[in-house]
Amino acid sequence: MKLQELYADAIKRGYSIGAFNFVNLESLTAILDGAQNLNTPVIVAVSESAFKYMGAEFLKGLIEGARKTYTIPFFVHLDHGKSLEICKKAIDCNFDSVMIDASSLPFEENVKLTKSVVDYAKQFDVQVEGELGRLKGVEDTVSSNEHLFTDPSEALTFVKQTNVDSLAIAIGTSHGVNKFLKDAKIRIDILQEIEKTIPNTPLVLHGASSVPQKIKSELVKFGADLKNAQGVPENILTEVSTKHHIVKINVDSDIRMTTTLAVRKYLTENPSDIDVRKYLSQAKKDITKLIEHKIKDVFKTKPVKY
Ligand code: G3H
Ligand code: 13P
Ligand code: ZN
């Protein structure tokens, strides 16, 4: 199954596919276990900094191992690639899809860089996600100080000029765990306008962690400082998955929170245990549960025949 066919099916049947960031063997296999248990497709994403953290050769090995181990359709995706070079490196590592994030550049430069990645990736049958508009918040290399919602008419020009396969849009979400100061506000009206202007383009929602209250309060109980953390309510994610053209939803922070809670809790409750495999196994189990919940209950991903 090709990613583009999956996106078309997701629009037609009203669901989205989770794109979950991984940073090591444990997070990769935890995500894939969750999808495999439900027999659904999934996207596993590698940020530029995670790419550097793992290193190209080890990453290639992980991907190869995963392809030999899991039978569900899964797609390896570069998250927030900032240059043609990093997209080329990801393609060399057998990625299925790359994101070129030139959203911080002026429109014309965004078009130019995105188009150069599309032209390159097409030779290898690799999908390209572009981004238009900016997400507020700060997280490592992915940062922007304020919202700049996607302009629907610019989106039309952007898609025509770049020929991207999918488009990440800014409608009020942001990266990291501090997404809103008061109530969550997502601009469904802008999403609707975008869908009208580019009805055939699969759309992507970044910054979509929910920052579950239960995980947050447990983390605080075990010593974390996360007082102001607030995420995107799950009902909004279900709405954009089932009633709109959002086909890919990116989640990283919830996985980080789940991992950190498992490790903090395990070590607090088992102070004499020094076996790394024990607490990482606990983290892995908890991530798998989180992924299953998102796929089944929130994104409504449909099992596929393959
Ligand atoms: O969208 C951003 C991801 O959460 C990547 O974060 O660069 O720290 O891996 P990272
Ligand atoms: P969160 O920080 O909300 O998990 O967003 C992740 C993301 O957009 C990765 O590209
Ligand atoms: Zn993102």
C-alpha cells in the first residue's frame, strides 16, 4: 500500500493516521506494536535532531529490522526537514516520506525550497509534505514565537506551484506541552476554507499532543515541573480526523511524557533496581497503550487489508 492511497482512503472514509515520533529502538517498537495489535497503518517519524541522535547507519538498521518484523503497512517519515540535504539523507536511509519545513521563510522561498525537494523525491517515489503557516511555541529547532495561520488562498498557490503530496497547516496548535494559556482554540473555520480551496490535498496537523491530564498529574506527583502544560482536547482531534481532510496527526510530546513518567515511577518504586531493560520495558508498554488509544479512540484509524 502506498502512502498516497492511504491518505486518499483516510479522506474518503473519515479517519486520520497517527504520525508518532521515535528516538530509539524502544520508542520505534512500542509504536509499531500498538499499530500491529490493532492491524492499522501508522507513520513513524524522525525529527532532524532525532536523525542526528541515532545516526544514519543505525537508523537505517532500525528501519530494516522493523520492516522484517512487522506486517502492518507502516511508513517512515522525516519530520520538519529544514533543507534539501537532510531530505536527501533521509531518502538514502530508505524513508517513504519527507517533510520539508520551509514555513519560516518568505512565501516565494518556501515555494522554491519545497519544489526542489519535490523534484528530487519524485525520482525515488518518496512523498513530500510541505508546510504553510507557522505554529507558535518553542521546541528545539522547531520554533516560532506567534501564530501565523495558514492563508487558504496562499495554500492553493503553494500546492499548485510546488506539487507537494500533502500540506501541514497552522490552525492554532503548537509544539510542546504548553499549547494554550486558557481554553484550547482551534480554527476549524480556517480548516474548512482550506479544504474548499484545495479539496484534493491531504492535510496534516502538527502539535497535536493532548497532554493527558492523568499523565500530567502523575508526572507532577513523581517530581516533574509541568504546571502550565495543556494540550489539544481529544474531541477536537476526532472531529478533524473524521469530518475534515486532516489525514496525518503528529504526536511527540505525549510519548515523551509517557516515557518520562514510566521511568520516574519505576525508579521511585523500585529504588534498588538498576536494570535499564526493566524501566525501558515499562516505558515501552505504556507507549504502546497510548498509541493504541490514539489510533482506535481518537484518530479512528481503520484497519486495512494488505
Ligand atoms: O515537531 C517537533 C518534534 O517534537 C521534534 O522535536 O527536534 O526535539 O526531536 P525534536
Ligand atoms: P507535539 O509537541 O504536540 O507532540 O507535536 C509533535 C509534532 O508536531 C511533530 O512534528
Ligand atoms: Zn511538528
